[in-house]
Amino acid sequence: MFAPVIVFVYHRLEHTRRTFEALRKNEGASESCVRIYSDGARDSAEDREKVRAVREYIRTIDGFKNVEIVEAPRNFGLADSVIRGVTETVREFGRVIVLEDDMETSPFFLRYMNEALDRFEADPRIAAIHGYAYPYDVPVPDYFLRIGADCWGWATWAESWKQFNPDAVALYEEIRRRNLSWTFDFEGAIPHCLMLREFIAGKTSSWAIRWNASLFLKGKYCLQLRESMVRNIGVDASGSHCGKEEFYDVKLADRPVEWKEEPGLEDEVTHEALRRFYLKNRLPLWRRGIRKFFRILSCLHG
């Protein structure tokens, strides 16, 4: 069974075009149903024109089993749009594959997602499938499990999405009560707890930090890859949150995943490689300023 694909778009026409051109080249595209959530414009003539151009383009999209467009009457923002869209779709179909308008996919992305959704649906450890792979500087397993969740090209099931808690205050308080701040912050490599506090204070808006915290607290895992099925093409200063950064650019996988064995938990070498990646690229962001740092964090973590 091919899972429905939902894509969240806003006002970046060329990014949206590249996202769909890549997705249309995927194995299984013609058998996949696509639902496009188009957020409404903010209150400016320029924004309204950009949204209009994107909506005009998405009405021409073909190459899939069917295309459904949901046009928001106003600007909800990415966080509310994602929560609403995922909730609606998993309620209807029981599973979902999620992309945003700046995700260029490997031709094997849909194959990987659908195979993994079928293969691991009954595995109580796994709550999400993730498509982006970090540029590790050491050999890592072809696929493995990492606690929590990620947000660049992902998939989940209805039962897993029930674990999502949108209440950032409750999530933060539970992390503190259970003395898990250091672990949740990847041993000090990335300030997830600070991101929750910034959200609580109304300084940032993120669905993904809450999704990550929800699964982390439930002890649930996300399937990760060695070779990336997704490349983020939006970190070019065109987005609402992101500046121009290249340190997490990756080469897209040119072959499908070979399922050889059941995935194991992230080993110490892989964990330390990702921690090293975060630490290496965090310091330059701090030097460029706090606001810049949080724009990049919001992009990295939705």
C-alpha cells in the first residue's frame, strides 16, 4: 500500500517547483496520492502575489495518482499547518509521508518510506521514519534507530502520531523533572531544552521540537539512514527561519535501501559522530549572533 504524501507549501515558487520535479521522478510516484497544504499569505501585497503564484503552479502538478490541494484562507504558519495536516491525514489513511516545499528527494525516497512503513509498523520501538541523513565523518550502519524524531522528509503512523504532545510547557517540565535535560540536549551539543523555552516564551514557533520531545519522553525511536534520501534546498536565506548555510548539504542516495537485518540502536561511534557535527557547526553560529543561531536551529528542527 502506498502511503499518502503531504507537502506543505507557502510562497517560494522555485523551491516548490524543484520539490515536485524531484518527487515526480520517484519510483512509485504514479501510484501515490499527494495532498498539498498551501498556507495563506501574510498581510502584504508582495506576500499575496507570491502565494498566488505558488497556488497557480500547484494546480498544474501531475504525474501522481491524484493531487488534492488544501488552500488555507489565512496564514497559519508552518507549525500549525503541519500539525493540522498530519492529524487530518493519519486520521483518514492511518499513515503519512511528510515533505515541505524545500525538500529535494532521491528517486528512491518514496520506495524507502513505503517499505519502511510496511516493514516496521508492528515494531513497538519505532514511531517515525526519517529521510535526511547527516554528513557523518565516519562509517555508520546503513540504517539504525535514534531516540526522538527529526523533520526533514519523514513518515509516521496514526498510532505513533497519538504520542505527539503539543504542550511545550508540559514537555519541558517533564524533561526537567526526570533530569533528562543533558540527554535531550545531546550531551550539550544542541540546546533542545532552550528551544522549548524559546517556544514557551513566544520567541520561536516549532512543531518539530515538540514532536522530538514527545517521542524522546516516550522512549520511542526514529529510523535513520547512512545515505540521505532528502536534501534541504531551502537554507539559502529564502525562508522564514533560515539563513544561508552549507554545512549540512548532502549527496542524495543513488540506490534503494537494502534491508538486510533488523535495525539496531544507534551505536556509540554514530552517536559521537553526530554530536561532533553539531558541536563543530554550532560555534560559528553563536559567533554570528543569537538571532542567527535560532533561525538556523528553527530550520534544522522545524
